[in-house]
Amino acid sequence: MVQTTKQHSDDDDSSDAYVVLTRRRLDVYFVVGLLVSFAILGYFSIFTTITPWPLTFPAIYLLCLWLIIRFIWPKAGNSATRMSARPGAMPMLTIGAVAMAFLGGGIAVDHYVFGQRKGDTPQLYQLALYTPPFVLMFAGATWIDRRYSDKRPPKR
């Protein structure tokens, strides 16, 4: 279970700014990740003609990472700042998600509208198709850095 501690700030005394990540919580995250990777592996091995063996490596890496983190993580847990407590984190995640959605849309347009297939020679129009999401991401990161730089706590 996630245990929270209160952070006292000038804006809101009831904000939960910290979370204690325990081994049990990390186990849940890794088990869900492994189940998803095995479900993808099972789908490809049952419903497609693609050989599923290369897809086992991400699952094996995830399992090894889980075991390493499991044995080095403190039993009492580790305190971490919540993403929502960091100034500018939520707008940056939003801009990143929008940029990735635009990138996915560009890939779909490239595949279904222009008929570009894997292994085809890159075309010049792809530069105009794939550049805007990255420009959005970098411009958004710059805007957020300038907007929230005065609200960050000073470095120690």
C-alpha cells in the first residue's frame, strides 16, 4: 500500500507531496508489466506467423530488472516526491502525450494514406509529417522550463 506523508506549504497544508514506494507496490507494477508482455507474446505466438522468440527478451529483461530492484530496495520502502507535486511536471506530461499522439497519427497517415511500408525508402514528405511532434515537444519543454523555473525549490 502507498503511504503518504504531508508536506507543509504556503499554498495548501493538506497536499500529499511524498509517497513511500514499498516492495509490495513495486511488485504490483512489475507483475502487471510482465502480464502485459506475456499477453503480447501469447498473441503473437497464437494468432500470427511471426516467431515469438525475439519477443521473449523484453520479458526476460523486465523479470531480471524486477529481481534486481526487489533485492536492493529497502524493506521499509523509499520516499519519493509525487509527480503532481513537482512544478511543471503535469503540463510536461500532457505536452509529451499530445506529441506522441501526433507522432502516432503521423505514422498512421504515412502507412494508410501514403502507403509507406517497412523497408521502403524514406521520402521527403516524411520530414514534414514527423517534425511537428518533436518541435511541439521541445517548444513545450522550453516554455514549461521558463514558466516554472522560479517555482522550483533551490538546489542543495
